[in-house]
Amino acid sequence: YLGSVILFLLFLLTSPGFSFLECTDSTHHMVGLSGVPLCLRPSIIQTEIHSVKWKMKLLSLPGIYVILTWKNSTGLKYEALALKHFNKTLDFQIEDLTLLIKVAKPEDSGHYQLEVTKESGEVFTVQFKVFVFDHVEQPLLQGQWKALDERKCQVTLYCLVSRDSNVSYTWYRSNELIPTLRNITYLELQIDANDLHIYSCNVSNPVSWASHTLNLSQGCLHVLLRPRFLTFLVIVMILVTLFLVTLICFCVWKRKRKQSQTSPQALLTIYEDVIDPQMRRNEHALWRMAIQSRETKRNGHLSFQSYPPPSPISFLHQFPSSDHRGKWGRRRDSTV
């Protein structure tokens, strides 16, 4: 398609209605590029001219306005509205009656008329139909993919370009033109993920063009692999969760097993040791034996005196713990 575009540009450059930097003869149509000079020159030069008048009817302004007037007796005069619109970028050449717009703009598009009055009173008019276009900017080609099955995808392509007025859209598959019914900015199609698909969007106007190319195979493969990846991720998360639950249950079971194998008396606190009934009976017996032994050594005979059994709290102060009973008894024997 690049060759066809080049041929189109060459046709414009060689046509009598096209102008870039040099003026060319034109009697009907003129196509210009924004930002470059635009020459409006009649193909037939008149002689014995009495007066010249350039008029315009712009697409951006209503009505017909006079641009300039030249008379053989008074010379050249620009109209105020024309000077304001063209921002002092006009130039008139009396030798060939050319009107030069030094910096053309899309707002300059419209109908221009040259009116020549000869000394004999005869009037000649030349019409110019002018179109000024902006340079086409680089388009942006975007795609949206949707998986249809394990191999096929549905793709919607969007061709986006700024300043998209007066532009044409053309679609290509590799180097093959895709026929469309109208000038559309999007394209819907179905592709196979295993095939190579290179699509291009070409945006053009009569004076410039630009294109963007996109490989659709990679995007289709990405869409097809996404559900598989999500399934794999869910399976991994489930397995990790089961492993953590199993590990927690095993740790709890192991801890309870250790607690069940430990001696109950070894796990008792001092308070539990005192208030336990069996332990209290044992402590009372030891208390009576200690008192009897002390009285026997003091009087040389046994004396059975009754002493009230100590309370659990007082006994706790005298016997700090069951682990120290033997030491306490030995200390008592040594003092006596």
C-alpha cells in the first residue's frame, strides 16, 4: 500500500491544482498543506488591465468578502477583514495577478474569485476552489481480545488519531487491503492464535498520510493462556491452605500429647499443692510426726498433745513447697 500512496502523492504534486512551496497554474482546484505557502495564480495573463479584485467566500465565515483591490490609477489596497483573517500573510504579484498566502491554514479553505476588468470594460473571472488540510498525525492502533475457544480469539481494533476531520481510514492485513463498506475507525474480526496476523491502519487525507501496525497473535495467545494461569493459581492457593491447616493441626496434637504424658503432680502449682485433699492429709501427718519428735527429745518420753492442724495458708508459709520438705525437716532436727 506504500507504493499506491506514493503514486497518489506524485499525482498531486504534478497536478495543476497542487502547491507546496512553488506556485503552479490553477483555474479550478487547489489542495494545500497547512503551514506552507499557497499560490493562487490564473493560467491566462490578461493585458491592458484597468483594475483587479480578489474575493473570497470561506467555509469558516458566512458571506463574500473582498480581499484586495488594485487599480491602474491608485495602486494596491488590502481590506481590513482580509488583513485580520490572514494575519498579514498575504502577498499580491501584479505581474501575473497571483495571490500568495504565505502560511496557509485549514480555515482558509473556500472559494476564491479573481475579477479582472480591462481598459475596454470587459470583465474576466477565474474561480478557485481551495482546500487546506492539516498534516495527518501518527494514529494509535489498539486492540481488545476475547477468547472464543482454545485456539480462536475475537479481536476489535480501534484506530485513533487526533484532528480526525477530513481523513480516510484504510485497513490492511499484511499487504492485503481489507474491503470495508464505509470509512470506519474500528474493525472486528476472528483470528487463529497459531497464525501470524499483522494488521495496519492507514489514515490519510489528500496531502499526507500515516499508519500504525499491530501484531495480533501475541495478544491472542495472552488471552488464551490467562484462564489456564488463573486455574493454576487457584490450585496452588488451595494446596498451600491445606498444607498450613495440616501443619497447625499437627502442632496442636503434638502439644496436647506432651501435656498428657507429663506427671500431674509435677504440674501442680503451690496453691494447687496446698488445697489438694490427698496432699493436705499427707501434710497433716507429717506435721504431727514432727511435733511428736520434738516433744520426745525435749522431755525424754512421748507426749501426745493435740495440736490443731495448720491451715493451708499457714502451712504454705512454713513449708514453701513440697520440694523443700526434706530440707526443712533436716534443719529442724539440726537445731534441736
